[in-house]
Amino acid sequence: MADDISPDYYELLQVSANADPDTIHRVYRFLAQRFHPDNQETGNEGRFRAIHEAYTVLIDPERRARYDIVHHQRTQDRWRLVSTGNQADNDFELEQMVRLTVLEALYTRRRLDPSAAAMFSGDLESLIGRPREQMEFTIWYLAQKKFVTKDDNARLQITADGVEHLEQHYRTTLQRRRLQGRAEPSA
């Protein structure tokens, strides 16, 4: 059960599952320096601890081998979810709803805390409840349309164009959600 909620260590260190120990070590040193709690500008104790935990697992060959088995299974399970898809009548409408939901989350974040308006993709995935593989297309699309941008730490933030797009489509989205909410109890 704990494996279902454990973080993706490769994603935390922003390395490939095929990365060699030297690469893992170099990336870890860079990220550890950036997120170390003593760093006044970018320090983040929680993120630092997560990065350190990922490093200690991935740098040890035995622990990494055990982790890779779980990681591979989790990846296969995610792809199985992607291939079966959601039970929506219209995948295009579902994707539009997800895009607007991502924009809503980023919009709310910017309004509530303008100095820390960006979010990591993993946080968005958890918030929205969709696996990374399903979110990749959504984030790609929003970035191509310039509705979101990534900052230096690869965090997403909404742009002025994204705010305008969300505001133009908000009423339609709200009406769809209300209709879906009414239809669910009878199912």
C-alpha cells in the first residue's frame, strides 16, 4: 500500500530511469544545493528531504534494484490506465475539462499567493487526480498555446493569456459540471 503513494524518485531527481550513478550524483548535488534549507533564496526543507531520500535509494545498487521493480510495475499500471482511458462519452470534452481544471488550479494559486504562483507538475497531478502520462498532453497543449509557462524550477504558472482563456470558458465549464453533478445520482 505504501508503494502506491511513494514518490517517483526518478522524477524527484529529474533523471531517466536509465541514468548512471555519476549522473544521479551530479544532479543530486545540484538539487541539494538549490533546495537545502540553509539556502535563503530557494531553500525548501521538505523538497530537500525528498531529494535526499531519492538519492540514497538510487545511488545504492541493491536498493535501486528493489525500487526499480516497484517503479516498473507502477509505470505499467499507469499505462494500463491510460490505455483504458476514462469512461467518458467524449474524450475531447474530457480533455477540455482537464485543461480548464489545470488552468483553474493555477489561476487560484496565482490569486491566493502571487509571490509563489507556480506549481510542480506532480502537485497538479495529485490535485487533479490524473496520472502523469495523461497530464503530459494537457500540459504540452497549454504551453504551446502560451496559457502556461514553466519557471526556472520547471514549475508551471498561468499566463495572462491563460487567465483570459479561463475567464472566457468558465461559464461553459460551470454549466457542464452542474449537469454532470445532476446526472450522477441517477446512475
